[in-house]
Amino acid sequence: MSFDNPFECPGQWLKGNLHTHTTLSDGCLSPQQRISAYAAKGYDFLALTDHDRLADIESVSSNRLILIRGIEVGCDNPTGGPSYHIVGLGLPASFQTPATRHVQTVVDAINAAGGRAIIAHPYWCGQSIKDLEVVADALGVEVFNATCLRGIGKGTSAVQWNDLLSQGKTALGFAVDDAHAETRDAFQGWVMAKCESRTREGVMDALVRGRFYATCGPTLESLAVDGLRIRVRTSPAAYISFIADGPRGGHVFREDGAPVTEGEYTARNGERFVRVECTDQAGRTAWSNPVFFK
């Protein structure tokens, strides 16, 4: 399976956070307060994903924010390893968490209900490829999670994402807040989605098709694929990395420390995938989704 290149698709760029908690579970703000806070920061869409509980998104004022009904579910691990946290997005109000918390049962239930499942913060959970490769039909993983960073310093799951991609999995990468506090773990990780319509359906369609990139601040201005060559333009960056499987890839930087804004990489060594990471002078990163090669 391959995904669309958002930079070649029609539509408008919308900014959103896909993992948020409220007082319905262990967040410090009510759903309305959380929605108002993200709207004030200029976000276009927001998923409310409380633990084991769906928010009634129809009963709150959205302040022009597109609201996505979601949930976070703790799941058992069939390998005997650490438990999973699965985020479900785009769920109907009638969705009920399965009584059996086997991870595949939960993922299958989310997908059957018309939603999509994401594996949350695998680095924070302590999961290895052995734990992750047994999960089928998840849309992707959280490559960045703000509350995991602010809590124990394990905010970035890029290695776990790479391991999945190297196994031939077509996983997408999401940056999220997982906000619990008012500001400490909010407004730090988001996705920029290329949506054909400014609607809940338009956002979900863009996510499922991979028409987005994840970021903590830097901007991916363009990404073009010409055969085996990938070219990218970005906001000013300390470096741009082309991440591939195994001992392959590339790294673009200036010896004098001046910022870089473009780079290219040609796959010549049987790469399964290449994805782009752009890191700015403040250490903030943007992640493209992978380009897969046959």
C-alpha cells in the first residue's frame, strides 16, 4: 500500500491535534475549555480522545474548530510485553469499547465502526518491534507525543516507527500533544493535513490517505518524488535528514552552521522507504510520511 503525496493533492492545509484529554478522564480542562483553548491558538481541527470515554462533541461550541470524536484505550499485549495505548479517531457516538482488551480486538472494533486506530507513544510504553509488528491494520504511530516528552523525556518514537517501516509495514507518523495540563503539554505537536473540504469528513479522508505531515514547528514547503529522487524544501533548518531502512539515507547541513532550506536524496541501494525529517535551530522537528519503493 502507498499513500498520497499531500504536496501534489488539491485542497487546503489545516492544522490539528489528534490526542487530547479533558475532565471526562484525566485532563484538567473541560471539553469546552479545551476546545476554546485550541481555537484561540489558531487550530483548525481537534480530536477529543479521553480514556475509555467518548466526548459528546455535538453538545459543545466548536468556535469554528472541526471536532473529531475519539477515544484512548489501554490494551493487553499478546506477546506478554508492555500494554498498548490505542487512539481511535472518527468514531460514531454509538461506539463501545470491546469487553476484551486484546489489542487486535480493539483495533478491529475501531476500524469496523468506521474509525481509524493509531498506536500511541510506543517509546513511552516501552514497546519493541516484537510488540508492534503483531498489530495489524493500525493507521500509524505517534512519532511525537508532548506529554510523554514533558513527563519522562520519551517524546519521540522515530526508532519504533522506523522498525515498523523496515518490516514492510505502511505506517503513518503523527505528532500529537496528548494534552492533560493546561499548557505544559499543549500546542507542541500537530499535523498539517491537506484537506479537500473544511469538514470532519475532509480531515479524516486526508489522514487516511496520508495527506499530511507531522511537526513540532518547522514547515515542509514542498516534497517531490521523481523516480528514485526525492527533493524537499523546508523552513530554515539546522539540518534535513533523509531516513531510510538499514544503513541508508542522507543528511543535509552547512558546515558553517548556516540554515538549510532544501535537500535531495536519490535511492540507489534498494531502500524500502525514505522519509524526511527537518530539524530547526531550536531542536524542533517536522516529519514527512514515508515514500515507499517497490
